[in-house]
Amino acid sequence: MNLSKQQMSSPKFIPVLARAGLTAKGIVYCLMGAVAFMAAFRLGGQSESNTNKNSLLSLIQHQVAGQLLLALLIVGLLCYCIWRTVQCFTDTEKKGTNTKGLVVRSRYLLSGLVYFSFAVAAIKLLLRNGDSDNGDSNQKFIAELLSKPFGQYLVGLAAAVIAAVGIYQIVYGVRGKYKKHVSGLGLQSRRGAYLIKAGTIGYIARGIVWLIIAWLMLKAAIYTNSKAAGDTNEAFSFLHASYGSLVTGALGLGLVLYGVFSFIRARFERFNTNNFRRPGLQ
């Protein structure tokens, strides 16, 4: 469907993208957290290997009307990517063009790219009609990097960036910076308190997962072994082997809460569209 230039520039277009994208994101995290919790206690035949991108998408596809569900998820993820890109290049959040502002806006773009890769994997699975690719894309990427000149340093740098993202997520949750997303919900105080707790736990859990992935990537750089790195499945396997079922299950529940918080944002957040007509980083 072709949208006119006027429709594309309408401020009303952005909240639709944002709400669809946050809903898709919430589905991903709720599913990931639920599978991780079940894998921690070996429920329903689940294991940590089922928490990676391809396994989660395959799980969706094998439900009733799975092809349709997967297609809807793809649409939602692409909406999220577009919304994050708009946030970056039109500065809808008014972050400015100083160093701090550009870093934050670049983070929006990076977030969009992460979920774009998720959408691409889902599209490939949909086109293959159930023939999932169980290969670890992270390990393939690390192996490619390690084969380049200064590959170890590049992988180490990537690990540092991922670790910084993880730390940021934890600080974001602990300091309650995410409260700006729910400050105007108009819910009863008890419900509001529950939402705040869900956000805190969710962001911390997400940050921990990022830190574990960064640690595994750093090990890959140190030992020049791409198999030491991994996706969320290796992260949960590492956590389960090191700290047991209770910690792994708790982290899984934390990711479910992060997904729930994404649903709450999709329903109640007021999205800033004031700068949508002024694209560019200048």
C-alpha cells in the first residue's frame, strides 16, 4: 500500500508505528523469558538452546495459525525499526546535536537495527515455511571478525560496547529513568507501583543478559575461539551451569516483566512527534 507524502509526515503515523513495534518487542521478551524459565526447571521439554532468535521464531510458527502470527510479528518488528530510525534522524525526543544527544540518538538507531535483524530472521523462516536455521549467527559473526586483521581487538571492542549497553540498562532500571514512560498513565497508585516494579526488574534482567553475552564475546576474543561466544541460548546455558535453576528462572521471569512493561508502554505512552518534519542530524 502506497502512502502519500502527507500521510507519511503526519504526526499520527508515528504513534501507530511505536505501539505496533513495542507490542512486537513485548511478545519477543515474554516468549524468551517464559522459555528460559521453563528451561531452567526442564518444564515442557524446553532447554536453554530454545531461547535464541531462530528457536523462538520457530516456536511461534508452529502454533495454530503460526504463519499468520509470524507475519504479524514481522510487521510489528519492522514498525519498531522504522520508529527507532525516525527517533534518531528527526530527533523527536529533542536530544539535540551535542555529543550526548548524538550518542542517545545513535542508540535509537542501534536498537532498530537489532530488531531489524530479528525481523529478517523471521522473514527467512516464513519463506522457508518451517525449515529453521539453528546455526548461531553470533558465532558466525565472531568467526568472521576473528579472521580479519586485528580481529581479536575488534571482537573485544564489540564486547565492550555490549557490556556498556548492559550496564546502561541496569542503571536505567535501578535509577528509575524508565518512569518517564509511565508517568502519565492515570492508573491507580497500586497498579502504578506494580508497573514501576515490573520496569525495574525487567530492565535489570535485560541488562544482565547483555552483560553475559558481552562476557562470552570477550572470552571469544581472548581465546580466539568463536565458539566461546553466543546468543541468548549460550547466555542462559552459562547462567544455568554457573548459578543453577533458581537464578536462571528468576532472570527468565525478569524478561517476562520487561515484555509486560513493553505492552504497558504500547498502550499508554504518549509519543513525541513534534520534530517529525525536521529530519537529519544537523
